[in-house]
Amino acid sequence: MQNTTKKYRRTVKATIERGDDDTFGVYLDLNEKQLNYGVIGDGKTVEEAIADFYACYEDMRKSFERDKEAFEEVKFEFVYDGASFLNPYANLLTPTGLDLLKDINQRQPNRYVTGV
């Protein structure tokens, strides 16, 4: 795991997404200022996917070090992709039901479920 006592120049968003096969993937948010490397991870659980993501990050760091290239170490902020998490439950929960559970606008859960 990443050392939490380190000082990082910036934090980069990494998105956690549920796949159609109910596995999880983690990838860097394309809207963030890009790094000079990519990192991904996947697993059967969110925890496995994040662990795989950090393993990929460490492999990338070692590769840059071996090639004597500059590697920017960053801290990651993990965020969930709402649509991919709600989609499996689309037939079980109505937007009205989600509105009651989450105390949010009735249209918003429907947008998540439909991927808007």
C-alpha cells in the first residue's frame, strides 16, 4: 500500500467502476491533469481492484526508476462511478424508491441508472 505519511504535490482522482460481470475496475480519471504514466487495477471486489491498482502503480514507479525517468508520485482519491453501481439494481429499485432512500432529487437516480 501507499505510504500515508508521504507529502504529495497533488491528488489525482481514480474511478472505481463495476463491470457487467460484477467485477470491479479502477482507472485514472481522464479529466484530471494527466500523468506521464497510466495505472489500472481490477478484481472481484473493490478492495482487490484497489490493491491491484496500487500494485500497478508500484510496478510503474519501479520501471521509471530502472529507466532513470522522472516519476511523479501522487496521492489517489478513489471515487465511485454511480451509474455502474446502480445499474444492476435498476429493476429492483425505482427512482422514486431511491429518492426516498437517498433524500436526493428523483431525477438524479434515474440519470445514474441510465448512464446520463
